[in-house]
Amino acid sequence: MHIAIAGNIGSGKTTLAGLLSKHYGWEAHYEDVETNPYLNNFYEDMQRWSFNLQIYFLNSRFRQIVEIRKSGETVIQDRTIYEDAYIFAPNLHAMGLMSTRDFDNYKSLFELMSSFIEPPDLLIYLRGSVPTLVNQIQKRGRDYENTIRLDYLKRLNERYEEWIENYSLGKKLIVNVDDIKFSENKKDFGEVIQKIDAEIHGLF
């Protein structure tokens, strides 16, 4: 079974993936941030590195999905291939940070890749307001994230909401991280587990 967590920067995807992996004994596949050779450059000069970064993520997530399906294990994935294609890349294009030529090339590659993959059995979307996201980003203290602008997070949030509203590839579960503090509160984490159990039992 393939379970994926979606959500904006700072919504708590990696934290929740770790907690669920521990609770259920699932294998966790994390987003490649530590060894990503483009992230630092991207935040210093988005226009120059946007296409390179998005291609890197597309390749990385496609490989992850292929491995997940091959493994036959139940896997929890931190961020999906769809978020890059429907949220991050179009946002960079709309902000003038990715050329139309590069964006069209990217879209064409994504469409080809997505024809070879299956969507997750369950998508967990972490919904958070911009103040919550900023608070979480500051807490984890990654240097390259210090330059993220509020309007950038706000634009991403708007695209996330539109995408999740229209998401119909499979089951989805929405967790509001403004109210449910699963990393700090055991009762809140228990509530998330209950919701996931209810969705998973419906998959069999």
C-alpha cells in the first residue's frame, strides 16, 4: 500500500511521515532535501535554478514511486509527484521565475511519467495557514529557507487548496495543522491515527 503526505513548506509532512512510520511499522520515503544539489542555489536565485530544481524533484519522485510499487511493502511518502507538477512548477511559471519554454518542457515530461505510475492509495493533505507555516519553518531553522517570502507561501497555499479541491485520483484525508498539533500533542496524533484507520479499512 502506498500512502502519501502532501502539504505546503512547513506543514509537517516529514514529521508526520516519521510518526506514522513508527506507529504502523511502515517504511518511510522522505523528500530529498539534505543531498539535493540545487536547493541552496534555487533560494539564492530562483529564476536561474527553478527548472533544474523541478527536474531534479520530478526524477527523484518518479524513482521513489517505481521503488514503492516494486517493493510490495506499505510505504509512507513525504510529498507527491503531483505537487511539483500542479503547484510548484506552475507557480514559478506564473511568477515569471520559469520561462514558458522550460515550463512546457517540464509539463510534457511530467505527463509522460505520470502515464506510467499509479496514484497513492491514500493521500493525506496537511492544511495550514501562512502564520502556522512560517512558525514551523522558523522552528526547524534551515538556512536556505530564511529567504522564503510570505507572498510565495501564500501563492503556494492558494494553489494547494485548488488542487486538493479537485483531487480525484484516489482517497484523500485532510488534516488541519492549525488545530491538530500531532507533533506536540499525543491526543491530536491519536485523532490523526483514528482518521487514517477509518480510511485504510475502507481500502480493503
